[in-house]
Amino acid sequence: MASKNALIKILSATIFFLVLTNIGVIFWAAQHTESRQETNQSSNFYKWLNPELKFAEPPVLDKAAYENFRKNLEQTIEQMKAGGRIDNAAVFFRDLDKGPTFSINPNEGFIPASLLKVPLAMTYFRLAEENVIPLDRKLVATNFTLNLTQRFPPPETIKKGEEYGIEDLLYRLLAYSDNGAWEVLCDYLSQISPDRDLLLETFKDLGIIDAALGSINEEALSAKSYASMFRLLYNASYLSKEFSDKMLNDLSKTTFNDGLRKGVPDNIPIAHKFGERFIGNNNELHDCGIVYYPKNPYLLCIMTQGENLAALSETIATISKAVYEEVDSRRFR
């Protein structure tokens, strides 16, 4: 009798467990189906929007237009011009997290000078992707003159007669703005393609200059057009993700600290490139790049012209600081 009662208890417990299990499975299936239906409904409802918006986190910054700030900054620039600190300036800003842009003299032409080192590097990485040039190829630094004087010299330069890998030369080009690396890399491009200007082709591919133009020497570029190169790198739209990331990493090691970098806290990474040009009293200094504000990077390109390079660098730092503070003031806290 005792064994019969025990058997009945075991069977009852088993039946109870199976009932609970089935109820759980039915409940999970109902929840899963409902969740899937909600996802499908959401997907169908937002079928005209960027698919990334389905998974995007809420913005960390107020995305209102920068019109009032732009007007105030424009007044500041006019005061600098009236005071003789600068002769001209242009600014282009873009919130890279689907935010607004603003600009001051965005289409004004300036001589790019060392800013051309970015598209030169893009040319080499494009050729590496196409298996035309291996980045580990060694070049002997013989064909360069170092006749391009730099008021903001690199911390170190290549030495004549020594051998360097192309990847090393590209790093020196972007991080140090080494004119020797520029000359060696340009010379090698002309050796492998004597009948085609590969750097000019890059500019035309990017839509930076007129496709009918025959040379980029002394060709004026605008802050808006130059800034587009950094946006292409940020979105990996021209080069692969690997090479786009590598270029921005090299540019984050830039040793020029008297422009954009000076206006931004030290803990905020920046990937940027500066360019300088001086002929008598007609000097130009530019600094363009991406400021990696936490969870909301922004692109800033500042081009200046005037007599005093120190005043120009301070102008860039002042504008950079004002932009950073405006961006930071918009953070949702």
C-alpha cells in the first residue's frame, strides 16, 4: 500500500511538472511572437528611414541649429580682422552624429600647403588596396631636397641615404608632417606612373577639384571641400575600414598642438592635419580634423590668412575652444 501511495505521488508530481512546463513554453512562445510582430511592425512602419535609426542610441547633444553661435563667431572673426590679427578666415563645422552643420566663408579658397599630405596618403592606401603598391616596400631616401622650410617643424625628419618602408613614410607624413617623406613619396608615385598624376586623380575621385584641372600646384581649396576628406575617412567611404581607421589613427598622433588641439581638453582625442604657407607678409595656416567628443564626434576645419603665423595659430585655437565649449554646453546632463 505504501509503495502504491508513493507511486501516485510521483505520477502527480510528474503531471504537475509537465503542465507547468507546457504553460511556460506557451507563454514564451506568445511573448516571442508578440515581440517579433512588434519588430516587424516597427520595421514596416519606419521603412523609409535610415535602417541605422532602429538601433541608434538617444543623442547626447541638443541638435538645434548653430545659427546664433555662428553669428557670434562671425563677429569675433570680424573683430580679429579689424584688429589686424588676421586678414581672412574660414570655418566649416559638422556634427558627425546626424547633427547640424554651420560655416563661415566655407567656399573661400586657400592654399592647402601640407594639407595635401592627407590625399597623398589616401592615394597610397588606395593603391595598396588595389595591390599596386605593397606598404612594406622599402624606399631609399635619395630624391629629396628639404627646400620646403617649415615654421612648425616636425620632431624628427628622414635622413638622406637611409631606407624606409612606405608605411613608415606615410606615418611620418601624417603624424609629423615631414616634408622629406612627402618628397620621397611623391617621387615614387611619379616613378611608377610617369604618364598619370595619381595624386590629381585622387582629388578628382573625391570631387575636391574640377575634373578638368591639369595640376593641383597652388590650387586653392575651401574649408568645406577639404573637410569632406575627413568625413570620407570617418565613414570609410573611400578607403576600406582597415585603412580609413589606420589613417585616422596616424592623424591622431599629429604633433602640431598650436591649433585645434590647443582649444580642446587634453583627454579628448583629435585626428587632424595642419598646413602652413608663408611668402613675405602673405601667410596662411590651417588646421582641420575630427574632434572625438564623447559619443558625438564633430568635424572642424579652420583656414586662416594673415601676416603673423603666431596670431594665426592663436586664432585657430580661439575658434576651436569656442566651438568645443558650444558643443559641450549642448550635452544632455
